[in-house]
Amino acid sequence: MKLITQSGSVRWALASLSLSMLMPSLDTSIANAGLPTLAHAFDATFQQVQWIVLAYLLAITTLIVSAGRLGDLVGRKRLLLSGIAIFTLASLACGLASSLGWLVAARAVQGLGAALMLALTVAFVADTVPKAQTGSAMGMLGTMSAIGTTLGPALGGVLISGVGWQAIFLVNVPVGVLNFVLAYRCLPADRPVARRDGFDVPGTLLLALTLGAYALAMTLGDWGALNLVLLLVAVVGAGMFLFVEAKASSPLIRLALFQDRRLSASMVMSVLVSTVMMATLVVGPFYLSGTLGLKAALVGLTLSVGPLVAVLAGVPAGRLVDRFGAQRMTVFGLTFMASGAGVLSIMPTGFGIPGYVAPIAVITASYALFQAANNTLIMSGVSTDQRGVIAGLLSLSRNLGLITGASVMGAVFAGNGMRVTFALAAGLIVLALVIALPARKRQLSAA
């Protein structure tokens, strides 16, 4: 693909990529605010309406790697436009739903569009901005993701109270149309592909089965026999997937990619860090209301500090990566994350709200720095024909961390409390730091 060189064109292209990150991130959380209303509207139980959220997340988790690989094969712009169109039309179908089954099915299709958008947006950065500005672009996309996730519950509440539950889905339609036009006009055209490898259908199905089983095991509430069976299915599926990929002539994921220590390390670090970040989202409300005894309004205000820091830190974090290097900023980000989690694990409750907010602000700002650095580190060294699948793997590693964090860290908090939870969180970040430091030492020795 030709690099966009005019600054105005770059800005419009980045505007399209930002919307492509914002829209699916917004819909990850916007439906949560409407679950009580939707339960009443469809005369359903909470467990039933919860599938409005789960169908979307499961679709993204199971399809995102395949979406990235398909983009490498058929053209990223073509597939990103398809993803925007699918997401927009599915949002319209959600808003017009007359039954819960219809709404859940439409949310699953919306998740397909979201998987295409999330996988290909990151992959497009190298084709859109100069290499020296990659960190800034990654930071901006991180900011858009944070804005979407943060804005979702608040925007959902306003739309439901003012217009109705349909509005939380229909709001995507005009934004989607605008994004489609921007992407069509401003993103660089797909380059001709001399040879198209076949699409790995068996590998795709096995990976979807494996990821779907794992995600369900982690999200189906109280642990029991079904969760264990699903985990067993995930383990067996993973083994079969590796066997099939080793034999495939055109594999979904080339296993040789993981011989690159930098790539493997970055993926593992992404899972660990995302696990810890989900812990802050899961544990925070219970700690603030139960331990500190805050009222609901004050809990909401306090919880808004972390996402606000993420929004403000994204672009500056990207600029730091461009200036000082991705590997160095990865280590810095992890170091301060571990420090914040460690402080939170020993903070006396007598320090009240400031004792919670200050470490959370450090953790969140450091996470923004890590994300910008890690994304830059991974994508800057990837060949053009593998950017889509690697971007999909990067998004998958984050999703797996979030799913694991919600289940495992939530269970740790329920059984052991705040101190043990964040002591474990600090340990996970230290483990990520141990993984990052050898790569940093290799970089210094090479220099």
C-alpha cells in the first residue's frame, strides 16, 4: 500500500481509524446500562439478557484472528469497509429487534463487524502514518478505545432515559455511515496481490471452538462441572489446532511466527497486563462501596478517574514511545504499573478515596504507556502480508486477558480481599517485566 504523505490526508485517515476503534469499543460497554430495561422490555431474566453482552464479546473473541488473516488475503481496506457496513447494519437490526432472540442474534453479527474493525484498524497504521509517528498513532487508537469503553455506560443511560433502549444501538447508524465514507475516501487502496493463499477453514473452525469454549468457561457465572468441561474442550481444541496448523499448507497462523521472541513476549505481556486492568474494573466498585462505604454517586465519580486518566494519557504516551523507543517505554510502563499495584495492595483503608485514586491513576497512565509501546513494538517489525493476523492476535491477547481477569481476579477478591488481589496483580506485572527485560538488554547490547 502507498503511504499517505500529506498531513491533511493522514489526519482524515486517522479520523476514520479512530472511529473504527471507537465504535466497537463503545458497544462493548453501552449495552450494560440497558440490561435492566431490556429485561423488562422482553420479560426476561438477567441471565437471559446477559447474552446481549456475551454474544457480542464471544463473536469478537472467536473471530478476531480469522478477521485479521482474511484481511491479509483479500485486502485490508476492502474487508474494513465490509466490517463497518456489517457493524452498522447489525446495529440497525438491534434497534429494530422485536424479540430477545432477534436482538442476541443481531449482537452476534455486530460482533463479527467489530472483530473486522478491531483487527484491521491496528494493521492499517503502518500503511497510513510515517514510521516515526507510529507510537503517536497507536496512542491515539488507545485513547479512542478508552473513550469508547468509558463513555458507553454513561451514554447508554442518557439515551435510554431520554429516547428508549433502541437508541443505544441506533446511534451507531449515522456514525457508521460517516465512517464508511471516510474510510472509502481516505484510506490507502489495497495493493494488488500476485498470489492468494487459501483460507485455512479447519484451523479457523478449531480456533473459534477453542476460544469460544474458553470464553464461555470464564463467563458462565459460578464455577461447576460445565465450566470444567468447557475448559477441557478448550485444551483439547488448542492441541488439535496446533496439530492442524503444523500440517496446513496455508495456515491461519504460521507457528514459526512465535519463534520470534519479541512477538511471543509481547503477546504474553499483553495477556498479563490486561488481566490486571480488568481487576481494577471488577474490584473497584465493591471495594469503594463495601470497604470504604461510599454512596453510589460517589462510587461512580471515583471510578471515572481511571478511565479519564487513560483518555488523557493515550496521545502523550504515544509521543513518548516515538521519542524514547518502544522497548524502553514498555519497561517503564510495566515498572510503574507494578509500583501502583504494589502500593494499592498495602494501602491502609484510612487513606480513603485518595489512597485508592492515586495508585489507580498511576496504574492506568502506565497501562496507556505500555499499550502504545507494546503495540508499536509488535506492529513495526511485521511484514505487510502478516499485519492483519498479527493485529488480530494482539487484540485477542487483550481480550483473553480481560476475560481471565474478570473471572480469576474477581474470584480472588471475593475469597481474599483487596490486599491479596493487588499483591497478585503486582506479581503478574513483575512477571511481565521479567519477560520484557531480556529484550531490553538485547537491544542495548545491539546498540
